[in-house]
Amino acid sequence: HIDSLDLRCRMTDSETKTKASKAPDEAEARKSEEEPQEAAPVAAQKSLKEYFSWRPVPWWVCFFLGIFLLTKFQVVYNDSPCAVLGLQGPVTSSGLNKAFRELSKCTHPDRLRGRLKRSPSKEESRRGEIIFNRASAAKDELFKTQKNKKVMQCYQGEMEMAVLLLFQQVGRIFVSLGIEDYMGFFWELVWNLITFEAGILNTLLCLLWLSFVYKILRQFGGYLWRMGILRFALGFVTTVVIGPFPTLFNFLALPLIRIYVFAQSLVAENRSEPDETAAVGATSTQEEPEPQPNVHHPSTAAVKVATDKDVPRNLRQRKKKETDEAKEARNKALLNGDVQAASGTEDANAKPKPVPEGLWQVVTWGNKEPVKARQAAASAMQFDILLILTKPVIPLIMLVALGQVWNGLFSSLFIGHALRKWVPQMSYEAHHLLCALFGTLHTLLGVSASKLEDYANREGSKILHLAWAWSFKDVLSVMHMCQLGAAVTAMSALGNEPSYAASFASGIALRIAVGQDAFRGLGFVHALADYFQGTLKDLGISLDAADEVVAYSGGGIGDCGGGPFRMLFGDETYATIAATVLKAWLLLLPVLSTAQWFQRTCQAGRLLGKRWKFTRFVQRLILFLLGVLQICLFASSELNASNGALINYWLAMLFGCAGESLMSTYDIRGPVRQIIFLLLFLFM
């Protein structure tokens, strides 16, 4: 009995020494955690020298510049008649006829047999006819424009001049208005709200909307006030002069850097597995310590006996369920990057972390618990994802289910509440699958609310014609994917993640693959297409111009002329080289995302049998297969030719992958992102 008391006392002494040794370490760790928080406000203030350093332009400049370049890409280099025919300015009548004859050799139905050395199929003849009709329309438009002109330029900076004129007109409007005009507008708005001239419900909804806008503008004004007038002016000048050079370098080099970092992580992972095995083997083969001889210890009768309560039992405490208020506060802190607001959060992955400085530091940025960090970021961004993605589709669902379309403001508030409260929390992989799904449906079922309202108010027989065409909303959808991926990167503290734009583009690739000749020639595909179109007709919906949208060049049809590269470079050799280089560069990030999903699929496969692991495995496997489909389809496509609108939209979304890669190196959290999100919601 005395020996057992000695043993318990020695156990108690050892535990006391262990706790005493851990106490200084915990104090130092606590001190190290508190020091960065205290130094954060000081580090946030830049010195004047930093404004002249080699820094890229701010992320919101990249955002609006991306909108301008993508709009120009579509209007000038894809939809313009010169791009369809592959004409390089200046355009003459003889050059126009020559370009049309070259393109007709591989598009005209009567010449396809000689081009293909066989009889073309029904789908191939239809595809050639679509491209030939586009070339004929472009030829007629150029002849009308060239009337009474011997020489005509394809592009003379019309987009840049239009943007400049827009800014001039807006400036003139603001200058022409005086203080009395602004005060009159303000009092008129207040009077309409007080007297309820628009109705009680619309007035209340307007007040809610104005409070939301005021809250965002107040945060943005505070951000500008903290920056100061001198720093704002200096930052503007240095951004215009120095910023474009590092921004362009980062945009072009980041795909290669990300692939290198991912390859390095794979090598480190392969090396760690043998090291862990060797370490386990070494510990198992260690010799057992020799038994110590029995040594007589003095009596411990006066020592307090260690009871069972003093012995730790490693009991697991049930985690307290998070309240809705705490969850909303945590998500708000992640979205705004507010460290002080999240100081009471116990979960380290739910606390916002500052984005490191430097390109390499951001790409190699990692988290000790990546799965929890991704889920915390997905929880914070789910409402933003659903609100933007479902906006083009919800009016159509509302019309089919209810037979009418509600008022825009009322439906927006109701849908926002439903998406925030009723939709269950989805995983990080489910968000990528959601992007892929809406990439498929975006050009199939998307329709504007105004068109649906006209259809609902129409009398007599009603058939809603859905015909997708490239518009400004498609440009905004690309940039929405860019800011979505950048926000998730900043919130999860993971710098090299699969691209959201690549997932959305894989959905577009699936839509294009369904329209391929080899796929459409299958019997069951025709049966499914007929059933789908018949179901839509029963609902009063008709899909128009579906073949024209999916039409592509390649396989000897439409690839003998035309295209934006022939318009830019003229020479066939230079155009081919430029198209090949661009295709290889655009493939880098989709290949990286596919490789990352393959790695995570293998990791989830090793954990099959545990809770929720099978669902995660299936989700990652689907994303990997969609990535493989996209790579194969894009590698076989022909960029040095004239393609349909959907191919061009797919190409723009792949450019969005590079834009997302660039914007992910910034910390976009804060009031500026909220204002841009509000603008995206209004214009999409």
C-alpha cells in the first residue's frame, strides 16, 4: 500500500513539473499572439517611400480594367465583321472578297465534300452552314460600311473614345448641377418617403435599401478618410506610372509560379511519407530500457494521497452549438477582414488573417487545418455566391412555378432572406460544383427579368423564347468569379487553391461538349434532346438559336480562314504561332485546378468509410472529371478561326482564371468589395 502511495505521489510530482514547464511556453505563445494584433494598426499605415516601390495597381483597378478589356475582347475581336472574316485593316474591296472566298472553301455546303474528302454528316453540314451565314452577314455589313470609301479601318479606338466621352458627360452633368439642385432632389426624396406616394410597402422597401447603401458608403468613406488626401493623391500618381509593369508581370507569370509551387508541395508530400514510415520503424525497434533495481524510498505517510479526481481522464467535452448571431458575426468578420471583431472566436480558422506581402509569400501561403479553413470561408461566402449565380435563373423558376414575376425590389429582399436562412450550409467542393452547374445553365436558361415581365403581361398564346447572346452581364459574370476566388483565398489563408473560374468554365465546356458532332450523332442523345425540348414546350418555353451559339470551327470546317488572330497579325504563320502560345498559356490554370482536384480525390479516397468522406470523394471526383473534359476539349479546339458566341464566352472565362489568379494576391476584403458586390448585383 505504501508503494502504491509512492507511485501516485511521483505521478503527481511529474504532472506538476510538466504543467510548470508548459506554463512559460504558453505564456510566450500567448504573448506572441497578442503582439501582432497590437502592431497591426501601426503596420497598416504605409510610409511615403512604399508608394514608390515596385507594387502592382490596386485590385479594384484590375477589376474595372478587366471589365473594359473583356468587353473590348468581345466587341472588337470576336463579334466585329473584320474578326469574323479575319481581315486586317485597312480593308479594301479586293481584300474583302478574297477573305470571304477563303473562308467559304471550308464552310459552304457544296465545298465541304472536297474539303473533307468524304460526304459530310448532317451535323457537319449544319455547322458549316452556320459559319458561312456569319461570314456572309459580316461581308454584307462591311460592304455597307465601306460604301463611298475606298479604304476603311477595322478599329480606330472607338471603345476608348466611348469611355472617354462617357466620363466627360458625367463630369458635365455634375458640374452643371448646383447646390440647389442637389437639395431639391434630396427634399423631393424625403417628401416621397414621408407621404408614402409610392405605397406603404414600396416605401418601406426603399428605406431598407437606402439604409443598406448608406452603410456601405459610410464604410467606404471611412476607408478614404483614414487614407488621407496626400496619400490618396500620391498613391494615384504612383499607381498610374509604376503599377502597370508589375501588374502585367504578375498576370503573365503567376500561372507558372502556381504550378511550380504545387509541384513542390507534391514532392514534399512524397518525401514526408517515407520519413514518417522510417520514424515509426525506428521507434518500434528501439531497445527497451533495463529494469531499475528496487530502491527503498522513505515513508510517504504524511503526503496527501492522490485521488482519482486528480488523474486526467482525457474526457471529450461536447462542442457548444454556435448561435445564429455568433455565426453571422464570424462571417462578417471574415468578409471584412476585421481582426478585432473576431477576437472572441475560439476557432482559429474562423479568425481573419492578414494577407502576406510579396508574390511568392502569397502563393505559398498555407493553413495548418486547410479543410476547416476552406469550410469557414465557404460559410462566409455562400450568400454572395448564391445571390449572384441564381439571379438570372430565379425569374424563370418564379414564372414557371407561380405564373408571374414579382416586383424586382420585393423579390430581391425575399430571395435574399430565403437564400440566407433556408438554404443549408454547403461545403467548399459543393460551391465549385454549383459554379460548374450554373456554367452549364447560364447560356441555356438565363433570361432577363424585363423579358419575363413582358411575357407574363402578354395575352393570348404564350411561348417564352430563350435565345442567349453575348452581353455585358456575361462580362460581369467572369469578373464575379475573379473576385469570388480572391475573397475565398483571403479568408481561408490558402494561396494556391483551385480556381472558381475554372470550375465555371468546366460547366461551359460540358455545354459545348453536348453540342459536338460526335456527341450529337448518338441516338440516345437525340432522344434526350427531344424529351428536354418537349418538356420545355409543355411549360411554354422554347430554346432558339441553340445551334448558332454552340457552333465551333475545327475538323476541317471553318478553320481555313477568319478569326481574331488573322485580324491582328495578318500573316498566317504569325497568327498560328500566336494562337498556339495563347492556348498553351490559357491551359495552365485549368490543368493546375484539375491536378489539384485529382490530388484531393486521392486523399478523400484513402479516407472512405468515415462520416461524410464518401460525399466529399464524389464531389471531388466530379470536379476532376469535368476538368479533364475541359482540358481535352480546349486542347482540340481551334482558336485561329471564327467560332460561335459560346466558344468566345468560354475563352473569356479562361481569361478569368488568370484574372482570379492575379486578384488572389490581394486582400480584397472590406468596404470596396462590398460596393463592387452591390454593383454586380444591380447590373447582372
